[in-house]
Amino acid sequence: MTALWRIFRLILREQPTALWRGAALSFLVLAMGAALLGLSGWFITAAAAAGLAGTGAVFDVFRPSAMVRFLALGRAAARYGERVLTHDATLRALESLRVRLLGGFVAASYPRMIRIRGAQALNRLTADIDVLDGVALRLVLPIMAGLMTQLIVFVVIWALIGLPVALWILMGYVVGAAVIFLWATRQTARLSRRAEAAAQAFRSRLIDLIRGRRDLAVQGRLVAQADSAVAADRRRRSLQVQQDRVERLTGAALQMLGTLVAGGTLWLGISMAQAGEFAPSFAALGFFAALALAETIAPLRRAASDLGRMAEAARRVSRDITVSAQEPTACAAAGGHLQIEAVRLTRPLSNVPVLDDLTFAVQPGETVALTGASGSGKSTLLLSVAGLHPVTAGLIRLGDLPVSDWDEASLRDAVALLPQRSVLMSGTAADALRLAAPDSDDETLWQALEAVQLSDVLQARNGLNTTLGVRGDGLSGGEGRRLVLARVLLRRPKVLLLDEPTEGLDERTAQAVLVGVRRFLPNAAILIAAHRRVETGFADRIVNLI
């Protein structure tokens, strides 16, 4: 519930005026509904009694009938205004939540970011945010408006009829609705959480099926993955059926509660009217007001059904939009001198050191190769130099300042990293390159492609307009790797970090690529995590990580 309340506060903060107006109109709709039905009951009964008593000619029918028309028309107008204001405010607030959630993903720490799966992020941005529209529309505002209406009607009924009738209506609806709501939420919370988990699993598996259909087909797992997605959807639909059954039972219980409260009100009113405590027309007023107040508990049916889903979605979204704000630091001093001083590194979620007491330097224009067995910490060190992995002990300096003291924008301008796994998105080759340097002209793009020995490949196709599919479909693994390397070069960093840059290339092409990289960035300090002889042979110096 804490997460739900936090989401509602965020929605309220985004659209306070519209939501407060909508809440006021929601209360007005319920209050006018109770007044309309109560007044109508009193008017009909009082007019009938006046006719029987022979005083119909002097009975004032104009003011009550005018008030009935006013309440009917006013209620319709208030309902329209409430729907427009609350829905518009909620949709605008959800739009803002989506932006904040996307900002949370983008600003997440590197260890957190690498654990985010594309299907999960898409579910957060779409399904989870869509579920949260009910926090204001079906949970908080209806309950607040209903309670306020019940209290106002309690005071009015007490003043016009008496405390027993007013107390019966208030306690009947409030206590009875609370019991039914708590029972329903206990039944549906588990079901809705499981149904939402099954829906999330279905979406994730379906997206994985579509994205990985080629590899799945090669491995003979395409049908198994499809069956897994269908099974998740079958579980979701089965749980939804159970949830719908509980929702129908909740609706039936709420209707029975309304009937019980109205019947009890009628019995109390008749008994008190027979005792001469008030006129029979006031008994009718209380009875019809009690009937109208059933509208205040009707939204609880849907709220109880969706509470589990909303709570889980709120918990996930609240976690993902919680990004610690970092105070911007002064722009670090320019410089390509890289100094590793007694550095100790551990793997994520572990205290076991992967590197310990490592010291060396890389000067501008120098190429240093890191060697060592797989798992010796080469990639982890590159991530730490790029500011993407914490240093347990020691210091990594870039220019005059530690890497941790550089502000993000300056660090990204000074340091560029080619990781082992890189991503190419759908579009053209020019689009892929300009992702790193949006203002680059075609000549500059061709220079970068020439440096990585890819210009001839693209010229034989459609040049910079060569179309790439998802994840660089249309290029071989080595070609896609070189295109990503060209994109990194366009950043023109002072320190270039390369993790197995020639993987998948023949030795001749690998040598040409390394020479082209140095020619494109003659003054950059280059640090390579090397696995191949061509990479260690190209380096000016080798640092062996044991």
C-alpha cells in the first residue's frame, strides 16, 4: 500500500488542480444522487399524503419539483465534468510517469542496467503504467468521495429524521463495505498478482520468441518456446477466470448489502413514523437516500479486483523510477593520461577480488594490451576505467582527477568503450554511426568506416543508406562489430577502451583495423583487452593480469 500511495502522490503532484476538481465533482455527483432520490421519495410520499388528507390544493409542488429537476440536470453535468477532469488528469499523469520511468531506466547504474531485460522494461512502460490508471480513478478518489458523501448524508439524516436511521445507514455501508472489501482483496490479491505475473511471463516469452526465432529454430527450441508462451497465457486466462468469479461474488455481496441497509432503513423509518417521531414522508426520504448511497460502494467491486495488480505494478514502477540524484561536479580537467594506482576490483555482488594491487599507466598516443586467462579481470578493469564498475581499493586517474570525480558528460566525451557485446538497432548504417556523433557529415562517416575496413563492404551495397535489421541483421558478425567500432571512433575520445576488438576477423583484416584505429585517433591512449596475438603484437606494451 505504501507504493500505491506513493504513485497516487506522484499523480496528484502532476495534476493537482484537475484531480481536486474531479474529486469535488465526484463527491457532488454522489451527494446530488442521494439528495435527488431522497427528495423524490419525500416529494411523492408527501404529495400522496396531502391528497389523502384533502390538502393537495395547498401543497407546494413547484419548489420540490424544481429542485428535483435541478438535481437531475446538475448530477448529469457534474458526472460529465468529473469524468473529463479525472480521466484527462490521470492520462496526463501516466504520460509523465512513463517519461520518469524511462528516465529511471536510462539513468540507472550500469550493474542495474545490464540486469534489465528489454521485455521487462517494455512491460513496465506499457502494462504496469496502464494498470496504474485505476489508482486514482477506481481506488483513491471513489473511496474518498464515498466516505465524504456518507458523512454528509449522516449529518443530514440525523437532522431530518433521527440518529438511529442515520447511524444504521452509515455503519451499515461503511462497516459492511469494509468487511466485503477486505474479504475480496484477500481473495483477489494473490490471484491478481499471479495473473499479472503470468501476463508478464507471456509477454516476455512472446517477445523472446520473436526476437530469438532464428537461434531457437537452429537449436530446435522454437516449438518449445512457443508452447511455453502459450502455457503462460493459458495460466493467465485461468487465473483471470478465477479473479472474475471473485469479482462477481463481491458485486453480489455489495448489492445485498445495499438491499439490507435500505430494507433496515425502511423498517426503522416505518417504526419511528408509527411512533409519531416524524411524518411518513421522512421515512420514504431515508429509504430512498439509503438506496442512492449504494452508488458510493459500487466502485469497490472493481477496486478490490484490481488492487493486487495495482499494488504489484506500483511496487515495480516505484522501484524503477527511484533514481538517486547526483550533484553535478565541475568539469574535469582535459587530458588523456590514464593512471591505474594499486587498484583492487571485485565482481558484482561478491567480495572476492578479481584484481588486486594493480598499477600501470597509459600515456596519450600509447597502446597497452591487457592479457591473461579468461576471468582474470580484463573486461572488469575496462568497465572501471569507463566509470561503470566501482573500485574497491586504489585509484583510477584520468588526467588530473580520479574517474569518480569526473562529471558524466565530460567523462563520456573523454572515454569511449567498445564492450564485448554491442547493439545495432534497425535503421541505416548512417543512423547507426550518427548515434554517437549526430552532427557528423558523410565524409567523416566514411573516414571512420575506412579506418575499420568497412567502407568497401558498404559501398558494394547501398553506401551509408544500407538498411540494417534488428540487432544489425544484414551484416555478418564481424561486419557488425566493425560498424560499432566505427561508431565508437566517431566520439574521438582521449582514452579508447577496446574489449577484444578484432574478434571474428581474419588476421590480415584485424591488423588493418588496428592500424586504422590508431591512424584515426593518433593521440588517444588505447587500452585493449587482448586475446589474440595480432592485438598483443600491435600494442606498445603488454600488462599481464595473472
